[in-house]
Amino acid sequence: MEETATYMHVGVKLSSNNSSKERTREQCNKGKGMLAGLSAVGVRSTALNPIISSQLWETVCIPSMLHGSELWCNLTSTEVDGLEKTQKLAAKCIQGLPMRTHDEVARGLLGWANVKSLIHLKKMAFLRQLINAPIGTLARQIFIRRLYEFVFQTSDTMKGFLPDIAIILDHYDLYSYLEEYVTESSFPSKAAWKAITKRSVFEHYAHVARARLSLKGDVPRYTRVHGGNNPFVLYKIAKTNVLYKSNLCNLARILALPCNDTYIDCDLCGITYIDCVDHYIMQCPMLNDKRDKLWDMITDVVGVHVAACLFHKSESEVLDIFLGKRWELVDLDVNMAQAFICAVSVGIKGILL
């Protein structure tokens, strides 16, 4: 019988030395290759709306890159980092963000969780598939036997799916569902389990992402304007205001910029600043004429009363509103808010050109 170093089983590469590094490397390369292929059909910052590109990445690339990940166990930190880098590359290419953009910001603007979280979701979905499998199937029989071996600790060296899924469930405070199944043979329905796991995973990731950004401390504007698990509101507006798509995406890129950690002299007016976005859009005296045009555009769209309300707010509040935060602060309905932000995107482009 011929021996080989690797063997392909139902689309998953197995290694004779139980190492998964080569398989993970190939999956990363597959993801990058598919991203390059999709860029030819518009998945890039200058073509499709980022929300559309995001949906293509999640429905075409992620299932292929993470194929078989339900059974990936004991991944090393190097392997996880490789998968994360592929996803981060996709997020930044889709939005046209600089490579130095914080990873949490790049993912957050698209409403993504990290790859590790996606693998956890796939594993928890697979758990329910095993539990709900027909009683006579071999997969379910093996699962039930190994489950009771794990629960009653009849094996001290058990490896594989069961120990892995137990750690994941405990990580998200969901282990009680497995205990309930063992004691009462009760488990949530498919729809309920999907909702429970998705909510737990995304809430946990959002909490971790906020903590990391808070520690870094150089993107306070992003955390004020956009802190949820949904795609950025300006990307949604760009779907219905196609002519302003480029300008609106520019505002998202401005929002993603980190603040400087040192003071810099403005090359136009000579004033020292630390926040380039705030200085050029709101303060630089050499750009007053362009800034006046922005306010004229705002007045034409929303009227003198709303423009006056905006004008009397602090510069920080106004800039946050310009970049997509809480239009209800200036009493705008949905349609007026969209017209307002489209006008702002044109005006800010004029200031920065």
C-alpha cells in the first residue's frame, strides 16, 4: 500500500504528522486568489459599493476559504493570524483603506467579525447538525459515544471536535445548552440556535474590538460615530445614491484615519495641529473660502434654521455629524438626512482637493 504525506478527505487535507500548517497556508492562498478574481468583476473600492463587495466576499470566498473548518482543531496562533491577515486584506481592499488602518476599524465599517469568530460559528452550527442527525447515522452514533466519553471523562487524552466545541461554548457562556442536551435531550431549533450563537459571537467580538480600540486611543472619532456590528450607514446611503458613492466612501476613509501622536505644522497656514481631519475640514484659515461653499451647500439643502443649529454646535459635534453620526441631533428625517450627507460629501471633497 502506497504511503503519502497528505491525503484529501471530503475536501479537507489531512497530514500524516497531524500538522495543519500546510492546509491552513493553502486555505489562505485560496482566499487571496479568490479576492483577486473577484476584483476583476468589481470587488474593489473604485467599483462596487462596499456592502455588495462584502456580500460577495462572505458568500463566495469565506465558505471556500473556511471549507471544513468545523473539524479544524488545535489551530496555532500562527495559523489563525494567517487567516485573519487574509480577511483584513480583503476588508481594506474592498474599502480602499490604507494598510495601516486598524484592523478593527476595517472590519467594523463592513460589520464583520474576525475569522476566529466565524470558525466558532461554523463549529457551533455543526454541533447542532450532529445533534439533529438521524439516529441511525454513523456520524451521530460516533458523536453520541464521544460526547458521553467527554462528559463522564472516560478518556484523559481526548482530542478533536468535542473538547474544542466545549471550550468554544464555555467561551461564549453557552455550555449550559450542551449540558441540557446531555441531561434532558433538549436543544434549541435550528433558527433559534443560529440566532443565539450569532448574537453571542458578534456581541463578544464587538466588546473585544471596542476594548482594543480604546487601548490604542487614536481613533476616538470612529468609536463615537460608528460602534455597531452593522455596515457603516454611509455605505447604505451610497446604495440608493449611486452618483455620490465615491464621495460617501471618501468620508468613510476619513473616519478610519487615526489621529497623529505628535504635533505637526500645517503646510498651508503654519498652525500646529494633532488631528489632521479636524484641522483641514474645520479650522485651517487658508481653506475658509472652500468651507464657506460647504456651508452654502448645506443651507441650500436643509435650510437656514438647520444650518444655524449646526453652526452653533462644537466643531467636534459638527464633524461627527458630517461623518455620519446621529442626524437626529439636527432634526432631519431620513430623506433630508441623505440629501444632507450627500451635500456634505461633495463639500468636504472640495475642501480637501
